Amino acid sequence: MRRTFFGVYGLILCLWFAISITFAQSSRVVAIGDIHGDFDAFVGILGQARLIDPAQRWSGGNATLVQTGDFLDRGPKARAVMDLLMALQKDAPKQGGKIIVLMGNHEAMNVYGDLRYVSEADYASFADDRAGSRNGKTETGRPAGFEQRCAAFSSDGRYGKWIRSLPAVAKVNDSIFLHGGISPELSMATIERINEAIAAEIKSFDTYREFMVDKKLAQPCSTLEELTMAARAGLEKAKGKDAETLKSFLNYPAWLSFHESGPLWFRGYAQWTDDEGPSKVQSLTQSFGVARFVVGHTPQPGGRIVSRFDEMVYLIDTGMLSSYFPGGRASALNIQDGKISFIY
């Protein structure tokens, strides 16, 4: 049976045993949007926000840092960004602080093998002396470092295991943070069930990949495009349960983590008009019991954080990777003592 977006929504309503992603009160909350591998700009804004010291160690005390996803792709130093985030997650609690890293659409894309936006410099950061290459390519035609990066992003790899643990949505105090947005179609869901649904899809995808590798239909490091082609080709000969498994896999475009109305991809908060947006957002804030939504995903012109719909929405993707987003710059949303300010 075809799995539609609304079918996934039904799945959400049936997930009763999810782990809560609601965090306790914090006196100061700082949110940073899309990084896209710009390690230097990320370090700069962390320092400007007084969250790290010159040695890149946590100095933010009991503050909470929320990074709303898309730390991967496009830029040259995504691995360094991940290493810093992972280190700060361990360091901050020593001072009573907390680091919440959320999954964006680009993190999900990398888990699924959609590698269109991975930079050569990113691949190269995973290359080692055993990765024989010529003109930046291995003997298989892959970029140097491709296989090593694939292993690191696998379900058992250093980065893959960590990324798979990230929630898509988090509530801190009276704010909800996520990458894209919660669409009105999900207004009857909960944060916990949305997160569990995304995690379940990723786990299912890993199982489908393993199935196709075991059946000799695909390689462990096959991209999403290659897996899709392999499934379609295998379906022509498969029968019984194998055929049903391949058919089920090929329904992935309707999954919550792929769908344009899903929390990783939704752009309504940035695209709704000033007339249609307020009532929709107010309904969502009431449904989830919060004052505002803080999201990234859609770069804002001029590199400025934008407040919309009577401050019920803050758009914090300011194009940190300015080499890709002309006019962009690093920024942070600061919530402290009931007041909201911007840091650039």
C-alpha cells in the first residue's frame, strides 16, 4: 500500500512511547541557524555571543545553545563544525549549560545518501593515506575520501550515529525550535511524535539499504539515486516479500522526512503572506502551547534575522556561508530575561 504524507501523519498519532524533547527552563537561550560548513564564521558568532573562549571551549555558563540544523553541505569545513558541536555538547554541562543540535534537511539528505551538495573539501577532510586517488578521484571514480566519509556517516560511524540521535524539533521554555517548520497539517501532533516519526523513517531506510546490500542489489556506499535505480531494477525480477519490500522502499518520497510539508522542509513561515500567516501561526502556537517558533532553512535577504506575525515566528537563517549566499553573515538569536535580541 502506498505510504502517503497523511499516512505518515497517521503514524505519528500512533507513536505513544516517544522520548520527550522538551527542555527545562533556561535563563538564556541562544539559537543559531544554518552553518553549511562555514566553521570560521560559526566560531566567530559563538565568540560574539560569549558562548566559547578563544580556545573554543564552552564559556557560556548555564546558557542553552540551539543549533537548528543544516550544519552540513556546501561549505568546506562541515567535519570541523560537527567536531566542535560534539565537543561542546560534552563540555557545556560542566558549567550547567546545554547544547541542542537539531536535524535539518541536509543532515537527513546525507543519511539517505543524497550527496549533491557535499563539497570536494568536505570529502577531502575524510581522505587518508590509504585512499589512493588521481586528480582528486579514486579508482572507482568517487571523490577522494568518499568511502571514508561513507563509513563515518553509517549507522555505526562516528558522525552517522550522532546525526541519527538528533531530534527534529525541540521546545525550550516558551519557544519551539526546528529547521523548517511545523505545518498546519501537523497541528494535532506532538513534538515527541514528530521526532519519533523522523527517527523511525531513518531506521527504516537503514534497514532497506541493508536489505538491498544483502540481496546484492546495491553497495554499502550507494547514493540515494543509486539505491532508487537498484530497487526499480530489482523489482522487475523480485517476487513475494522481496518485491513488497522494494515497493515499500520506493515510497520514500512521501515520508515525513522527505515531504515538503514535513518539519525539515516546510517553508510556510517564510512564504505565507502577512494576511494569511497570523491566524495560521496563532493556531499553531496555541496547539503547541508556546509563544513562538524559531526556524532556519530559508536564507533571509541582507543577512538579517526576520521577525514575522507579531513576533510569533523568527527566521534565523541569515546565509552564514557568505561565499554561497551573497550578503549573508553569521547571526544568533538571543532570548534572555524575557527579551529577544539579535547578535551579528
